[in-house]
Amino acid sequence: MGKSRKSRKVLKSRDDPVGLDAAILELENGMEKEVDNCGDNSIMHKIMAQLQSVNPEDRICGCHSLSSLTSIQGVREEAMQMKVARICGPLLQDKDQLVVQAAAGCLHNLSCEGGEVVEQLVEQDILTPLASLMEQFRGLGSEVVEERKMRTLVDSLGLMWNIMEQSQTATNIFNRQNMIDTVLQFLDTNRFPPSLVLSSLSLLATACDNNTPAQHKMIPHTRMLSDLLQSEVTSHHIKVTTGVVMMNMLGSQLCDSQAFPLLISTVSDCLLLDTRQTVSDWSSSSPLEEEEGEMEVEGLKEATKEDKVGEECKDIIRAQIAALEIITNLASQEECDDSLENDSDASDFDEMAEEDPNSSLHVSTVNPAMAEVVMSHQLARTILLRANDLPSNVKQILSSSKQGRSLLNLSQQLVIRCFLCLSNLTDSLSLAQLGGCDSLHHTWTGLGRICCQKEDSLMDSQLVEAATSAMRSSTAKLCQDASAYNLFSLGPSDLDQLLAVYSSPQATIRTNIVNILGDLASLAAKHLDDPASCQVLSTLSLWLVDTAAKDVDLRVAAEALDKLFDIFGEDDTDRIFAELKLLQKLNIILPELKSRIGQSKQSLKEDLPIVNMAKANLQRFVKYKGKRPIIAGNNLMFRWDNKLCILICRKN
């Protein structure tokens, strides 16, 4: 399950006899300038000295200083090189509870910075003090927990969650120490705040993911999880995260369980919330700009109504992202084995005509119960509604404040997840389950507009990648249906727009475009009696050959070759194949492809088998096509013309 990095804040409503709040505020305001002036090493030496001080206020200050700088790569790398976890980790066992709280928050922030950081935390033995701290929480469920302790609980559970997502060692310790009982006690929404319940559920979701011991221990608590799903006072985020726990706990049995209708209703209700409108409304009432140097510090500044609404909106968006994760995973559970497809790639090209091109058109690869609820709840339509991007003026307003930028980032992540989920559903469901040919083509057209927009940032690039992925799936599904030919009326300008997307530096986007245009060319190859189809086929075929020869990424080149094999696998395409002199072009590509693969074997890694398969298929495809009468005659003429030119040149 995806994690969002929580911004750390100083402690709330505590006595400050030494002026620590002011010191921390001053430190954090000037820290980035000091990093620039003094360098990462100087800052980290000061922080390390504070962490090892005999004064608890210094240790707290060191934790907060490091926590506020975890997003700065240079400081983070220096901290890990200096093995900060070996110094900060033992503070989880400090006698001063404020030090423990600060250390838990600091380490939690560090663990949110990616898998590489988590690996280093594990190497520096963060699990030993963390496991001891978790053991201290056993039995707290029956006690009154003070607010300061609550913050420590949330950060400690969050730290364990992040580490378990990356480390099997952490999962083993979780199982061995029976931590699941410790976490379960914090699911009482009547006694504990939503933040603690949510952290507990997130940890349980990860614990149950491909972890049989945890799954078995959670089965007796299915009723409690179902009650959370049905609760009228529980937030959408808690309900959906409960759904993730149940999905990881029950696996493929979920669709047949009594809790499945409850889960789908929870997911559907969450996705029906119009967060786009909510974010737009919030932007109209929020302050346009933050004051220079203003800093949000808990306990020093009371949250405004707009702040609370903004946090609620972010919570709902996170819940919707988790809901999309549930749909995506459920749609993937009964996915067909790819081994059959790979075997067919290795079959002789003269057998390709015997394959049924519509074999997957009317077949759903998801559990029938899942397919039924997708249609009854109109989930595909709802996902498309959530994929609507924010208006440009709203984006501009959101960009002017910290809270707004956070909302904008989450909203864009939601759109990206919608497209990825839609891609998965399109691959798994039948055309009828997706609403029919006309409905899917309408979706395809909208995706095309998004794909052809200009990329201005990394987030835009991720959006285009997700949109092209969804468009690739939609194109493949549509092109399997004979009636789709009447829906596609692509002119030269339409093709030019799609070809322009191929110029992206991102290989995954180029791969998606190759597949989209390759499928359109395959559809055109089935209507050779139409001059417009022949023109589309000629244009795209020559482009695919050029892509196979020139794309710097061999995986993209291999995809282009595979599409050419699909397009011209039928013998009735021989005439246009010969007219375009494709055999001669492919004969030129073959030795170059062999050379490129030989030079790139080390860098190709997991792509090497795919590229080698494309090379082997190209050899056999060229050999097969070279024996076809029309193509062989044209190729002989080409060779004769070449020899004649050589003789004339020598004579002159």
C-alpha cells in the first residue's frame, strides 16, 4: 500500500522552561541556509553532538533538527553515512518520554524517504530498539493513554510499517514477537484517535501481505474488521484501509466471503465523493500566499477552519487512492498465465493465421463476483469521473501555498492512479463488461487528448505515462472487435499528434505509443480494400520499422518489431508488405539488432530475454516472408536493381 510522507511538527502544548520551541523554530527556519553556507557535513556533526548530549533538551532538539531535514538528499545521505540510526535508535529506550517521542518522529520521517534509506536503517540495527519499544505498548489498550504517548505510538507504528514494507527481517520479528496482538488493541475507534487507528490498520495491511502466519492470526478478527467497514462514524480512510487489510488477509477467497459486498460498497461510496469539487471549493476560500518565513508549528498557532477542511480533503483523497489499489488488486487476482502467450510468440509465423484474434475479446479474467460488482456499481464510470484533472486556475491558486501544493500533489496522484486502475480493469474485463464498444471508444478519445498534452513537469510525465497505459489497454481491447473499425476515423493530423507523444524521453511512454499505433495498424490491415486504411497502414508500418531501427531503448525496438509481426502475420498483407519494401528494411535491421544486443547484454538485465525473443522472431519472420511469392519476386527485383547499379558505377 502506498505511503504518504507526513510533515513533522514540534510537540504540542508542552512546558518549555528552556525556550526549546523557539530554538527549534529558529533552527528549522535557518537550517537550509546553513546547509548551503556550511555544507551537509557541518550540520550533521552538530546534530550528532546534540543526539549524544547528556542534556535531554539537546537530544530532543537534535531529533527535531534531523527530522526537519530528512527531505534534503545531501543531509540524509550524510546522516546515513554517519550511522545516525545507531545513535538515534537507542533514544527509543530513553528514560525521558519526550526524547522517545522525538526520536520516534525523527526515525519515522527518515523511513518515509524510500527503500534505500530503510535498508540502511535495518543494517544499522534499528529493529532491536524498535522491537523493544513495541513490546512496551503491549497491554496499553486497556489503559488511558495520554496525548504525548499517543504521538509516540503513531510514529512507532508508522516506522514499523515502513520498515516491514521493505524488510523480511522486520516481518519475521513481527511474527516472532506476536506484535499483531499489540497492534489489534488500537483498533477501538471509541477509545483511540483516528490517526492511531489508521496507523494500526496500515501496519496490519502490510503484515498480512504474503505473510501466512499473520493472515491466520487475523482470521478470528474478521468480524471486528467488518464492523469497522459498517461504522457510520468511521472515516472513509479508515474504512478503505480496513478493506486493504481484509484483501491482504483473505486473498483470492475475498470475493467469496460475506465481507465482500461490504468492502465493495465502502470502495464505491468513497470513490463517489467529488474531491475535485471539494479541492476547488477549498482553493476559493484559502489564503493565496503564505507570509515569507511563516512556519506552521503545533501549539503555537491554532489550525484555521480552512486548514481543517484541507486536511479532511487530503484524507479523502488518500482513501480514494487506497480504494483504487483495492480494485486494481482484485482485478488482477485471476489474471491468466502469461506463459501461454510467450509460448505462442515462439510459434512459427505460418501458424499465426490459425490463432483467433478475438480470443480475449469476450473473456473476463477476473473473478465473476468481481466482474459483477464492477458493472452493478459502475466502477469504471466512477473511476473516469475521479480521473478528471483540476482546472488550471485552481492549480495556480493551489501552487501559492504549502497546504495547496500538498493538495495539488495528492490530486494529481489520484488522477494517475485512476488511469493505472482503468488500464488494469480494461485488460481484465470483457468489452461488454466495460460498457460496449461505443463507451470504450469515448474513453479512448478522452485519453488521447490527455496523452497529447504538453509535459511541463515530472508529475505531467507520470500522468502521460499512466494515460498512455490506459489508452494502450483500451486500444488493444477495441481493435479486437470488428465493429471498432467504423469508430476510428484517424486522419494524418491525428496520427501526427500521437507520433509526437513518442518523442518523450521516457521509454515506458514510447513503448505504450508503439503498442497503441501498432494495434491501430493491425486494425487497418484487416481492411485492405479501404484506401484510407491502406494509407494508415503504410504510414504506421514504415514508422514502426524506423522505430525498431533507431530507438535508443532496445525494449522499445523489440516492441516495435513484435507489432510488425502481428500486423503482417496474415498472408493477405503480402502485397503491401512488398510495396513498402519492408523485407529489405528488416534485413538491414537484423545484423544491427544483433550487434546492439551483444553490446548491451549487461545493461538490459530483465529485458534481455524479451529482446532476444524479438531477435529470434525477426530471423524467422524474415525467412518466412522471403519465401512468399509476391515478396520473393519483389526482393529479387530489388537485388537485381542493386547489382545493376553497382555494375554501372564500376563501368563509369
